[in-house]
Amino acid sequence: MHVTSSGTTQQITVPFTGEPLAQLPLSTADDVSAAYRKARAAQEEWAARPVAERVRPFLLLHDALLDRRDEILDIVQNETGKARKHAFEEVLDVAGCGLYYARRAPGLLAPRRRQGILPVATRVSELRRPKGVVALISPWNYPLSLGVTDAVPALLAGNAIVHKPDTQTALSTLWTIDLLAELGMPREIWQVVLGEPAELGDALLDGADYVAFTGSTRSGRKIAEEAAKRLIGCSLELGGKNPMVVLDDADLDLAVQGALRACFTNAGQLCLSIERLYVHASVFDAFAERFTRQVRNLRLGAGHDWSVQMGSLTSQRQLDAVSAHVDDALDKGATLLTGGKARPDLGPLFYEPTVLTGVTEDMELCRNETFGPVVALYPFGTDDEAVALANDTVYGLNASVWTTDLARGRALAARVKAGTVNINEGYGSAYASYDAPMGGMKASGIGRRHGAEGLLRYTESQTVASQASWLGFEPPFDLSYETWAEVLSVTLKTMRRLRLK
């Protein structure tokens, strides 16, 4: 197991049962520094390789991952407690996103010709240089997806990585590194350290040339502050309190199915998950009845088969947070439509999918991210009211709009202050469209994964300009500056008219 460690270990357990899963080596601050030394030693040679050579292991990753999906599905389920179909979303994401960047990296990183100040005489190129060593900090809820899809573009750009996945869910990262090493990736360019942020955080940020972080808004603010002190860049995908809007013309059966997926995938432990569900007053009762019935019938379980519709929470801390939000709301007068309690009969960390109405401002789950299988329903009257309610949050990560009138849906979506807005889907349409950027507005983060920006954030742009010897910026032919100023002025005005500048 390739973790830089001084020898201390931590036992991780299976969320389904609480049984031991693995003993993982823990790192110290000195181990982090050693990981950076190894990464820097490997990065220079890696960056010197042609991009076409760097992409080869990652082109092979797509089929290799799908061929060996049962191995990694078991690992992801055992370390997270999620249902198998939700673990498969992670496999699909890594396969699809990795292939997107492996195919497009040569073009995105190729030198670009730029317009020079003087046509013909000034020749300008924009080059892309790797940052150096990237600190990658990935969370526990989507360990395969959020760890690997951030790592791949960083590596393709010519960087090395020092990666701190969450210790509970590090096995999926380590498995993927082994797989990529089999496919030809130099193992040294992807270093892994494990441990608590309080122990490793300072050393991790001190050694980095760039930081990519996915996690809570509170932690993201601290990372942004430290990155600013060192004048290094960072990208932060943070929390969300994501809204779904069901308009009066929506197909209610489709909207109910969409809400089930958007609210309860991975037991709601998804940064894009819907926690606020706004339904037009004219269809509110009909939607609430159908939705509640479907939620009540969801199949919960700990199995590795495909029949389970929702799995377990991942940690006791998350179970406690979800229980506290629901109990607080009920104590203060919210109405429980279904769910609302833990299910120790299924496993130590199971919690029923829960639907509430009558949630008010004095309740914790009204505005704070729950990050669990809990959603609150609210009625609204007009499109303007729906937009105002959707935007009434410090967050702005994801949103969803349901309507049979796509023009109306797009017009409303454009008014929602969120980094991604899906029409007639909860989160997948935008997230899985890898050619488009994905990230948050407001307190949901800065920077974007996916699209060109998802790779170019890991690079420094460099401008190289060459000037012809026969025309420079000093007056030629012994002209006076006064005459040269007149010539330049006439020339620049002519260039504007000819659209040469």
C-alpha cells in the first residue's frame, strides 16, 4: 500500500455492519513533506514527456475500470455504505471524465497563436505550463469520483499530486493508483497521505503550488485564506442547499421519479443533492402524495446486489447530524410526511428517507446543509416567487427545474444563482456533461471542474512574444518621436478600420 507513513495505523470499518474493513497507515507532517519531495523529484520528468505520451495510461483507464467494475464497486460500497447503483455512478463518472480529458488534453495544452500588437512583425504564442505539485483534498462521500476526476486533469497537465483522501474512504483511491500503474502511469507522480486535517493541514498547504479541495464551506474558507497568504491558486467545491422547482405544467410522475433520485442518491450525501423542494401550489398536494408514497416504498439495505435503492450513511457523525436536524424541526412544529428515524435493525448507520413540510426559518434544516436523506417541501405561487425562494440561500451549487415547457424552464433556470441548473433532471444532466464547467456560486465555492477550465486551472499561462528586427517600438530611419507618433497614430486608426486590432 503506497501511503507515505511513519508506521501508525487506523482501522476503518464497514458502515453497513460496523465490522473491521482495513488497517490503513497514517501520515505525519514530516511524512507530508517527504511525499512532496518524492512528487517534485518525479514531476520534472513527467512534465517533460510529450502530452501524447502522458495520456496513454488514462486512455486505457476507461475500459480497464469498466472491465474490473465489480472489484471497485465492492470497495466503494464497503467503505461508504452506499447502494451498488450509486457506487456504479462513481465508476461511470471516472470512466467518462477520465476519457474526456485524455482525449482533449493534447489540444487544450497545445501552444496557441495569439494576435500580436503589430501584424506580421509581432508573433505571440500562449503556452501552458504545469503548476508543479498539486495538493488534492477529496471527501468521503464520493471517494472514487471526486478523488480521481480531479487527479486526472492535474496529472495530464504535467503536475504531480500529493493527495489526502478521507481515511475512511481511501481504499478506492489506492486501488485506482494501482490500476493506473499497471497501465503505465509512473506511481511516484501520485503520492498519498492519510490523517486528520489538524495534523496534516499546514504541511499539506505549505508544500503545494496549487490546491484542489472538495468539502465543507467552513473548511474551504480556511484553505482559501491560507492559499492567499502564499499567493497560490485554489479551486474549492463546497456545500449546497440545493433547490428543485416543480412548475404547474410539470409531468408529476416524472418529477416524482426525478426527486427520488435527486434527494436520496447516496442517502442524500451528495453535494448536488436536493434538500429544498418547491412545488407550485396548484399541484402541491398531488405531488406530495405521490412523492411521499414512493419515498415510503424505497428499498433500504446493506446488500451488494442491485435491488437496493438506498444504502447507509457513512459515519456516526453524519447520522447524528441528520437526526439532530430532523428532531429539531419536529420539535419546532414541522410536519413529518414519512421517515424521520434511524434504522438500527438494518445496520448501525441507516436513516430512513425523510420528507417534511412546514419547515420554518427557526429550524436548523431550513437553511443549513443536512447532507442526508432529508427533504423539505414548500408551496409557491408564481415563477418569480419560485426564483426568489430558490435564490434565498448563501449557497449556489446546483438547482433543478421541472416543466413541460423547455423555453419557460430555460428562462427560469437562467435566473437561478447556481453553478449548474438541470431541467427535468436533478443533477446528472449538467454534472455528466464533461465539456461544460461545473462548480459553485456564492458560498458554494470558487473555480470549476470539468470543461477546459477543469484542466487549465492546473496550469500557468505563459506568453512568448517575438518581434521582427525590421520593425520595433523605437522610431525607425532616424525619425523624430513627434513624426513617429504621427505615423503610429495614423497606422493604428487604419488598423482599427480594417479590423486588424
